[in-house]
Amino acid sequence: MHPASLGLDPARTVAPVSRRTFGSFVEHMGRCVYTGIYEPTHPTADADGFRQDVLALTRELGVTLVRYPGGNFVSGYRWEDGVGPVADRPVRRDLAWHSLETNEVGIDEFMRWADKAGVEVMYALNLGTRGVEAALDVHEYLNHPDRTRLAELRRTNGTDKPYGIRMFCLGNEMDGPWQTGHKTAHEYGRLAVETARALRAAEPDLELIACGSSGSSMPTFAAWEAEVLEHAYEAVDYISAHAYYEPVDGDIGSFLASAVDMDHFVNSVVATADSVGARLKSSKRLQISFDEWNVWYLREFQARQETASTEWPIAPRVIEDCYNVTDAVVVGGLLISLLRHSDRVTAACQAQLVNVIAPIRTEPGGPAWRQTIFHPFALTARLAQGNVLRVELQAPTYHTKRFGEVPLLDAVATHDPAGGDVTVFVVNRHQTDAVPLSVPLSAFGTPLRVAEAWTLADADLSATNTAADPDRVVPHPAGDVSMADGVLHATLPAVSWTAIRLTRG
């Protein structure tokens, strides 16, 4: 195997690492909330009914931001159902996931959970079945300090001070025909801009996110963004992006290169948004909120949906994918892509946090454990500090059915100017061979040494973590990493994700 090299220079920066890159997503879907974050009868439950084992794993995961309460769920959600005495709250149908919502957990309960978890909340508004008035009402409940009816209702319900939420999603996936209240780009753009203007009249410095495409494969992709932003460009701060990846017809080579698609998605949205800004002669530059992304075995889910029950269950087991080693390597690669675009992608949410296509799994009354995809997220969240660097990667290529020729390696690096740490994140996509990598570090001046190095790889690419064997797949200290004459040398195992932190001296 021909060696690969990675060029780094502390002067060649992309942008500071945005801590909001390490966001997650809690939707009232399946068992994400009920028996996920909330289970009052669980042995670890605190006085508010929250599972402390899940809270501990959420903190370990390094989550900084959580999008709530949906997702498709939000497009039919009445926020008022989830406040006040729990015994008085109605049970409602959730059309998105064909289940019943008890509303036992609502705004106040979730905000208490978020405070315990130490995360910022990105609140999603219902622009499917509702509109400007309901958006203003929930904002008043969440953020207005006092004297108004809904601020006083919040105080009556036990929270004196406003929650101070900064980020609001203006609906969810409104381009999708599956969405309750689906709209055309023109319809949604008009609703989004009027909602944004009303919210800014109430609180001018909010950060508002317009719905972009639900995926780059949507037939309206790019045209949707262009028309929505023709209406809303000056009124919003972000356009959203959603993407899920899975192996198709056993094509692992293309699956391992999923970050190629994410790169193209981001670049296309940036180009579209900037084009609209240029036509409007605006000096404003929109950011991207990549607020749904993950590996999702969507085709399996869709096949099951064809024979779905006509019953209306409460908190059913929905898309509880069990992730393997390959999935974890792909997730590591997607994190590399998100960091690489830190100049424009300044918020991102892996979907979802618990049970539903999630890094954390639970059993009712039983254990909580880390899925394979937990580990690259947790290590990246901990080790990515300071500035993202532009890298010059020289690596062999391989052919994929979906993307043509792609590099065998993908990499990004961060540099903390204050502490001096340099961290390299790299994926080897080769399915059978290790790839040697060299990284000259003379541009950093002060000699660097390896402080820690982790690799996630396994001879069994289908290996998973389960309740019975929760640590079957974990990162291990990288065995073949060394420094010589100011050059980092590493041998990267086949189908692997590696993080190497270097420090001064």
C-alpha cells in the first residue's frame, strides 16, 4: 500500500471549532423520551423521573446542543398540551409516527432535563398545522420575563425566570410530502418570513433557522432553498440540512465514502444561499444548521412500515438500529466533514440521542449502554479544540459505484493556539489493508509529542454493542503511532477511525 501524507499549517485555518457542532436531537418518537431520557420507575430515576444513567452518558458523549421536540412530530404538536398539571394533560394522536403522545413530558420537564444535562436547547416550532400565532405564544411562554399571560402561566407552572432559548427552527422538513402540513417552497417561504419577523419583533436577537431540503436526493433540492431564501434570506440566520446514510445493496465502499456526499451537500447549499444573497445585494452570510444527520437503515424501516399495525401504541420501538463497526467509522467520517465546513456549518445535531437511531440505547427498567457510534462522537467532541485547520491530503484512491474515485483516507485537524495541542482525525476506508500515514509538523515550531491516540477498528466489521455485551466495540490505544524528526507516523488499520492528540514537548 502506498503511504499517505497530511500537510498541516497553523496559519491555514478554516474557522474556530463551533461547540454547537456536537449537538443531538430529542424527538417525541418511539422510545427516545419515554423509557429513554424519562422513566420515573427506573432504579436510577431522579426526583423528576429522568434516568440518571442516560444523563451521565449524555454528558460523557459531549453533547452541547439538543434540538427538541421534533422532527416530524413537531408538525402536529400542540405545545400547550405539555404544560400544567400532568393529570390534566390530554393524550393526542401523533400522525407522524402513528402512536399516542401522553404529554407527560412537555416544555418544563424537558427544560429541567436540559439543565441537568448541561445542554443548550434548539426549539423547533410547528409550522405544519400551526403558524405565526402559536409560534409567538410558545416563545412568550419560553422567553418572556413577566406580566404577560403566558409568562405568568410559566411562573405558575414552577419556572420564574425565562428559559432564554436563542435558537428556533421555523418548522421541520416542510419540503417533504410525508410532513403534516407539507407546503410548496413559496408557501413555506412566506410563512417562514412572516413567523421570523414576528419573532424578531418580540425578541430581536434570536437565531432563526429556515427549513432547507430534507436531503440532497429530494427532487426539489437547491430549487427549494433558492425560493425559500428569496423570501426569508434577510429574516433568518441559518438554513437547515438533513442527511442520513446507509449501505445500499451491500455497497460498503460507497457507504464508507458517505462524507463525500455530505461535502457536496454542504457546498451546494452554500452556493445556493450565497447566490440568493448576491441577487439580493445582501452583505449577510447565512450559516448552515445540519440539524439531522446519522447512519439510518432507512430501507429496512420503510419495508416494515408497509405492514405496520393499525394500532396506536405509546412509545413503541421505532427504528432502534443496532450499529456496527462500519457504521461507527462512517459516523467518524461524517464528523470530519462537519468540522471541515466549520466556516459555514456552525450547528449540527446527530439524530437522535437515545434508542431511535441513537448512540445511546436503553431497556425499560434495565441498563443503558453505548452503541458503537457513541465513541467517535464522544472523542471528537472532547478532542476538537481551537481552530479547524485546512489540510492537504495526499492519499491513494479507490473506485466507488456512487462517487467514482475517492481518497482511501479522509482527515481533518484542529489546533488550539492557547494550549498548543494539535489533533488529527482520520478515517481509513480500505476494506482489507492498513494505510501508512505521515504528518510533518515542523510548521508548528515547538516540538510536539503524542499525548494520546485512539483507534476504532475490529476484525469483525459487523460487531455491535448490546445490553449483554456493552463494550464489545470500544476505541483502543492506537498501536502503531510514533514521532520521528518532527514527523508523525501512523499505520491506520482497515476500516478504521483514528484520533491522535499531540501536545508540546
